[in-house]
Amino acid sequence: MVFFFAKLALLAIGGGGGLLANAFYLPGVAPIDYANGDNVPLYVNSLTPMSNQQLKSLLAYDYYDPRFHFCQPEGGPQQQSESLGSIMFGDRIFSSPFQLFMGKDETCKRLCVSETIPKEDAQYINQCINDGYALNFVVDGLPAAHISTDERTDEEYYSIGFRLGESDAKGPVLNNHYDIYIDYHERPDGKKRVVGVVVTASSFDRDPKAEKVACDGGAPLHLKDDGSQQVVYTYSVTWRASKTAWATRWDNYLHVLDPSIHWFSLVNSVVIVLFLTGMVAMILLRALHKDISRYNAVEAQEDVQEDYGWKLVHGDVFRAPARSMLLSVLVGSGAQLVAMVALTLVFSVLGFLSPSNRGALATVMVIFFMLFGCIAGFVSARIYKMNGGENWKLNILLSATLLPGLIAGSLLTLNFFLIGSQSSGAVPFGTMIAIAGIWLLISLPLSVVGAYFGFRKPRIEHPVRTNQIPRQIPDQPFYLRPVPSIFMGGILPFGAIFIELYFVMNSIWFHRIYYGIGFLFLVFIVLILTCSEVTILLCYFHLCSEDYHWSWRALLTSGAAGFYVFLYSILYYLTKLDINFTSTILYFGYSGVISLLFSLLSGSVGYLACLVFLQRIFASIKVD
């Protein structure tokens, strides 16, 4: 159903058979069988930075960027259909001049002789080599890889991509020969399936005018910046029989480096939740039970004792907060993000979003975000109506446009930096129009429908009446003042996820496949519990201190975890990245957007948990 709506929107935008509709493809995972001698296409993808230590760039470049002067197929390269998520993440897949035929080995086959490389382009290629850029080939849906070794277990695994060049004592060396090893699995009917692609790149300085080329021995190729050099590109192909079944061919790519750290992360998160749960059980359940019994027993006594503790603020605790419009919209948007992340993780855990389905994760996240606009509208309308809001038209408009507008504005600004850097990561104009069309056709109407039903439902009634005159709040101790308590509360949700956050950031910035989805799903559940419990705990302390301004504080207490995520991104930048100005702007721009979304997600959980808690405890006491 999700894909149906996506396709419907794209067809509507592209006019049924237009360019935009044809630019997107939701790829399947059906195996392709080859007979001996069948052509096996090799596609080329964008060049991406690759490093095991410090990354030197965040920009990706088209394989056929004119500055590289790579060999092109006859008739020019043809761009392949890609999914929406694949395009957004910078994949640009084209046909190539490589000729691969199932079972036919090739030795030192000439690919082409490049054009004369100008001085500026030679300097640019050398800079890319120094920055650790990697080439990315795709064969039968599998990315070409190089063999890496896990330092902890000495186990070999496939690491995606292979280097554009190396460096020696004389400077950058350009790899111009590719040894392509393709593993295949033979079926009982004699058909063969590709189950692995490994490329080893090497460098040879050869005379472009020579009739024969050698692919062993000789000096490496150092690009000269005198504007007179041509490069001879060659490749060899070796087909290797393998016992690996097609269904398990991704296992070599999905190696989890040191899974014990993931388990440590999960245990760390569970310990935090158990600690908080114990605190909630001891302080809230025990203290609340005693408070409620004492408050209700007072009614039966002749010497009526004055109210004290959190009962003192029963006439003010449900007073409408300042800027209730903005509060309701933020909570609604956060609920939308919670639903999107939760369902995406469920689909991932169940195996529907396999990495073989290129770009599927990002595509599904975008579609779910659009579909769950109805949740944003509904939750926002319910909270706004509960707080006595009457400007329902503005509420509907902001619920549908505020968060999408912030995200779109931020990403559009960052996209101009990518365009200025001639990066393939820049989202094409057609794709932006398509995303805007999906929002206009799906998200906006669903948000309005959700808000309509939210306003149609009866107002959420509070268990106690609100006094006309606000109660004066006594001076609070330092640790219960807004700023200190908010930042103290945000530490625990961040502490529950910060180890797994490291692996997620490595996956994003180092272009690696993240496969700890099971760990991530459990950590997400722990995060939801932590946000709820820490917000309820601090809310109880504030009420006991006669501070009834809980609404914004509940949102910001658990939402402060996003602030710590941004601080962690600064630490990650200082320790793992060594990038230029443009990449730095992009890094902090994307990190800021991620931190904001995380704040909304965790903050909405805290607010809704706190609202339910207050409704329950004040419904349990007798109030005159």
C-alpha cells in the first residue's frame, strides 16, 4: 500500500509516462540466472571518500565527471533507474565500457586510452587520491568490494569500494588496472548466479601508443601536471565457482565489527532503564500511593489538615501553557517521527528493507513520514483543543507545514553547497519536485484529515478544575530550576543511545552498511522508556516543589537529548574527520537537522508520558 501511494504520486507528477515517473524504480530482489557466455553488465556508481581512520571529505562525485577522464561506453553512458532513497543518498549509477561474459576470463584487456589530462584536472585527481576516494562498481546488484580483515578476529570480510589510487614516496599514484574477481554459484540446471564481486586495483605507467600493454611489473603511474599525459586503462576478469548460495551472498558484506560493543551498548541502555524503573517504582509508586491515601483520608477526619505536596497545585497544574499553539504542533510532529521510526525499524527487523534493495530504507522513511502526517495533525489538534485553543485553521496549517518546511529549507540550503562543489550528492531538481509533489498529494491532505478528526473528538477533560487566579510559585532550589533540570534530564536518554549512535554515524559518514538493526530496534525501545520515565520523575519532583509549569519543561527535558547528540557530533568531528570548509558546513548542517528531529521525537514522548501521568494521579485524589 505504501509503494502504491508513492507510485501514484509519481505518476501524477510525471503525467503517467513522463521523465519523473520513469526516474524512480522500486527494485526487487529476484535472482538473475546466467548461462555461459551471457553478458553480465557492470555499472559504475559515484566516487565516495573511504577511510579507516580520519575522513577527509564528505562529497561524492559522478564517475563520469569530466575532470576524471574515465573511459566511457560507445554512445555515451546511460543512467540507470534508481529508487527515491537511492537518489537522495547520492547514488548515480551509469553503464560502463567494461565487458563481462559469464564464465569467460579476460587477461589484461585494454579498456581505453584517456584524453590528454589538463594540468588542473591532474591536480584535482591527485587531490582526490590524497583524500582517499574510492571507486564503486555494481555487478548484478552487488557492490564491488575489496578484502578487509577484522583486526580483532582476523576474519576476512568485504569492504565496499576500492581506492582510486595510493600514495608512495613520490606522491599520489593513480590506479589504472582493475583485477575483477566474480564469484558465481552454479545451480542444478546449469544456470549461474553472481554471489560476490571483488576488485583489486593496481597502477602501471604505460606508453599510450604501444600496441601491447603489460599488467605486471613496471613503475606505478604518477599523474604529471604538465597537461600532456594520457592514461591507459586495462582490466582482467576472473570467474570463480563458489559454494555460497544466492540467498546468503550479502553475508560477506554485512560483517559486524566487534559485536560485543553492540551488546555492551544494549546492556548499558538496559541498565539505565532498570535504574530509572527502580527509581520510578520506589519514589513514584510508593510515595504516590502514600500521598493519595493521606489526601483522601483527610476528607474523613474532623481536623482537616492543610493540603501539601503536589496536591497544592491541583488548581493550576492543567492551566494552558504559554504558546500552546507551538507546543501542540511540536508534539504532533514528534509523534509523527516516533511512528515513522518505529514502523521503519519493524520493517527492517523483519527483513523487508534488505541492503540488496538499494535505497529502500530511505525511500520507506520518506513515504512513512508523508503517510504519518495524519498523526501529526491529529495529535496537534487534540492537544491544542485540550489547552483551549480556538485558532484551529492556523493549527492545521502549522501542523502540516512547520516540520516539513524546516527540513526542506535546511536541506535545500545544504543542497546549494553540494551543487557548488559539483558533487553527485546534490539532489536533482526533478527529485525535489517529486518529493514536493508527494508531500502535496499525500502528506498535506492526510495532515488536514487527521486534524479534522482531532478537532471533531470531544475535548480531553482534566480530572480537576483550574483556578481563575494562578498560584504563586515559590523559589526553587538550583537543581529544580528550568535550565539545570532540563539538561540533567536529557543526559539519561542520550546515555541510553550514545554507543549505538557511534556506529550509526560511522555508517552515514564512512559510507558503510549498517546492519545492527536488531540492536537499534531494542535501543529505540529503551530510549522510549527512558524518555518517559525520566520526564515523569522530574515532573513529580517539580510538583512536590509547587512548580506547576510542566508542559514545556516535559517537552524540553527529554528533548534535551538532541542537544547532547549535537555535542557528540562535535566530538565526532574533532576525532574522526579532517575535512574542508564545504564538508564542514554540510556535516554540521546535517547533524543539526538530525539533532532537531531527535529532540522532537524524544520530547514528544516525554510530554505525552507526563500528560498521562498527571491525568492518572490527579484523578485518584478527592478535591473539593
